[in-house]
Amino acid sequence: MKIGRNDPCPCGSGKKYKKCCLGKPDDLDYSDITNFPEIYKETRKAARFKECLHPDKEHCSEKIIGAHSIQNNKILSKIADNGILYMPCPKPDLSFSLQTKYGRKEASVFTGFCGYHDKITFQPIEDYAFTGSQEQVFLYIYRTFALEYHKKKEVARMEQLFFSKKPSIANMPGRAISGKTGFDMAISDFEEEKVLFDKALLEKRYDALTSIIWEFDGFSNFAATGGEAPMYDFSGKKLQDLLNPNIPVRHIYICVFPENNKTYVIIAWLKEYNELFSTIQEKLNLLSEKQKKNYINNTIPIIAENVVIKPSSWDALSETKKQAFSILFLGLADIMALDGKIYNRLEEPTFDLFQL
């Protein structure tokens, strides 16, 4: 659908499209594909923003910090090899490999909280052993939500900046549905959930989530957080339409982390969506331990890029196992979905993250 003359300009200026980028010529540098790596790097840097997502704005400290979405001292320090971790996501320079090296101080970091709220809010999971209390579960999932929301806002800002330099993309078929891009819709969906998370956080109503907690023996050399808006349940029943801009989609969040010779998995969603995810909940509660591990092994590379892995453990894997993980990470399940097929997340993959 075309952008209306009186619609807000997609560049994010706040002006009407007709008074902003309508008829504006493209920056010629943005039409030269050889410039793409440098343009991507510059745009990604310019799109970064620092914002405390905590709803208690009155007590925000002035400094927005680089907050770890996976605990540094408690988890990253124990997974790292000489302060280095692997993450399956490229840095802004677009130098791509199956795994990218990150220093422990930069791995899983995002600028989503001020110093005060990062310290005070997450103290119950930073300074105390995991017991599975409602408060701890809520905080793990709340931080996972915050990271996903923050990342979507940065990517949407990248899209706005790119549009301001190359407004001719407004004419690309399928770029928007009812005037909204996929990132616009995603942010709108997250903002609806943020209202519920914020209310629960301020009121200390930590029972706002429906959660499933799995505990496995052994300290696994990986940790991950992620979220997804599942279109189908395990049986192939359609749960929600991800392409309808008029109906918000709902998310399931997952955290996996090792602690004290155990590995914990939290799968959770806001209780308001219990009916929507009831068939998924029923199936997850019936899984054997092996099926649970299969589900996590398949789901993490499909939905998450906030994954940290011990380098020596990854390097010890066979090339076949590395490739199997990477194919899932790069979108095999999405490609199958385009063909009307559902990837079976309960099927045993060739790799096993729990054995890293």
C-alpha cells in the first residue's frame, strides 16, 4: 500500500509525508550497492539510542548504562574463555562468521536502563541464587522483554534513517501493509505488552506471568534469551495472524541460563494471553526430558540472537553440528513456513547445546 500524502513521514521527522520526503531525490551514495557495508555501519550506529525503559521515571539516574541482559559475573564470567565469548550475530562491520567473538564486557549489552534501575530492579536475580520464585521469574522475563523491545526500536530507527536517504523505497511493493511496516507493527505490539509489564513491575505483582520452569542437571556452556510471536501451535493450528496490522500479536519469552551445576529454562507469557497459548502450554507440560532439550535446542537458534557460547566448546563441535545450528539460525524454519510447512521443534537435532 502506498503512503498517503497526509500520513506521518516514514523517516520519523514527525511531519506529514507531503511536507517531508515526498518527491525528495535519493542520496546517490545509497543507490550504489558497493557503499552498503559502510552505510549499514553508519546507520546502525546512528540508530542506537539510550533510554531507561523502567516505568518509574522519577528515580531514573542521569546515566544510561550498557546493561547486561545476561548476568556478567554470575554467568558470562563462567562461560567465557579468557574473557571471550561467541555470539551468533555480526558486529556493525558486517564481518560475518558462524560465531562472532565478543568480549565479556560487551556481550549481551544494551542501553535500555539507567544505572539506578538496572542495579535495583534486577538485584534479586543478580545477587541471589535462582529458586524459581515468582519475583525472580518475572525479572528474568521482564529483562528479556526489555531487550527485545529495545532491539526492535533500534531496527525501526535504522529503517527511518535509511528512508530519509532513499525515499524511493516508498514505492517498493509489499513494503507496508495499511501504511505500517513490519517493524512498526512489532513496536506497537510490544508497547501494548509494555503497559502490562510496567503495571506489574510498579505494583510488584509478580504473578502477572504464566511460566514453565525446567531444570536440568549440569552447567551448560551457553545462555540465551529471546522472544517470539508463534503463528502456529505444535499441531499446526493457527494461533495468530502476523500480517494483519489491525490485530496485535502476542509473545512467548524464553530464558536459558546455567547456575550452580544446573541449567534452567524459563518459558513465559503474560497471563492475559493464557487462552491464546493454552495448547502450547498443554504440550510443553507433557514433554519428556529429552523432548524438552530438543525443543530448546531447536527453538533458541530459531528465535534468538542473544545467545552466548563458550568458544572452546563451540570450536570442539564437528562442522556438521555447527552447520546444523547455523542453518536454523539463518532461517530454515521461516523458509519452511513460506512453503506451508512447520519445523518440528521436538525432533532431535544433530547438535546439543546442553552438551557444549
